[in-house]
Amino acid sequence: MPLQEYGVTLFFFIPALVLAAIAILWLVVRAFDVRALWGLAVLLLPGAVLFFVPMHWKKARAPVLLLLLACLLGAGGLVAGQFIETRDPRVKMVENDQHVKEKHVTLARAKVAAGEEAALLKKHADVVVLQMNDGFATDETLALLDGMNELRELNLNDDPGVTDAGLAHVAKLPKLEILKLNRTAVTDEGFTKYLADLPHLREVQLRGTEVKTSTLRKWKNKGKELNLERLYTSDK
């Protein structure tokens, strides 16, 4: 669960715990009001509550209702924590093939204020799929990706400001599997130096770049030697 979801959940969950503690203590006091043995039973034997509540409903009603309210508040926190990230239209929690929710972030220049990139990328450092295409990313932007250890797919299509220098930062992403670099300024030398040996990279898209198909073919064949299935697209 991302950090933002934990914060929202705790906002509900901590008051719920306090209310639940008050309700339980109140129920014990009501049990002692009926009889000392009932009080000891409710205090020491959790199962005794199941007998005390229906037998002395008038006494138990208020604390039981308070306990139910605490449970609803806690459940509400869990639900709110799952959906809070969707308030930002650029961020979605998507269920993958293993039925695990992962964070997808889509950025475009028109949707991000000047100078906001650093704070935004830092906030979503746990992103798994990141779209920074259509002129959004430059080499300087890619320097902000350091520490994104969960990033699996990166889309930099149509970012002419991305060059070989930016690939040096991309090469530090430990789980990167899919990289889209169509119509960027990367070269054959940059691919060979920074990307060819990445252990998890299995798909690259390089249409409209200076990367040669022969280089990509060698990369794919090297993958076969390592029992890795690699895919590429190119027009050189």
C-alpha cells in the first residue's frame, strides 16, 4: 500500500481504535453494574460478551452501538485508503495479472506546472508504469528518476530532449523491463553503452532514432543465449 494510502487509513483507524477501547471499557463497567461476576466474566472471558449482551441488552446497548461505530469507522478508512490516489487524474491504481494493485502515472507538459516535476516524481517514487512522453521529458527530467526502484515500464516517446546522457539515469532503474524511446535523440552508441546489458530489460521501442536494427538484433540474440525473450521495434 502506498504511503498516501497509509496516511488516509490511519486518519480513520486511530480514532476507531480509541472509540473501540472506550466502548469495551464501557461494556465492562455496565457488566459490573449488573453483577460483579458478570463484570469479571466480560473482562476476562471474551466469549462472555456473547451471553451478556443479549441477556442485558438495555445495559449493553449503548457501548455495543459505539463499538459498531468504531468498526464502521475503521472499515471506512481501509476503503478510503484504496481510492484516495484516484483523486489525481494523472495517477491510477491498476490491478496487474497477479491481482496486485500497482501505481501508473501519466504526465504531460500541459498537465504539470513549471518546476513541479521534481516534487511530483518524488511523491510517486513507487510508480510501476510511468508515461512521460510527448515532449515532457528531457535528460534533466530523467535525473529525477533515481530511486524509482519499482519502475517496470517507462514511456519516453516523442521526447526530443532525451539523449544518450539521459540513458545514464535510465540505466540505474533496477526493475526496468519495457522502455519506449520512439522519436527521441538517443543513438546507437548510447543504447550499447547504457541499455544493452540491463538484466531485466526485455522490450525496447526505438523507431525514429539513430539506433541500428543490427545492434538491436545482436541484443535480442544475446538474450537468447541467456534464456531471455527480448523484443524490439526499429526502422533503421
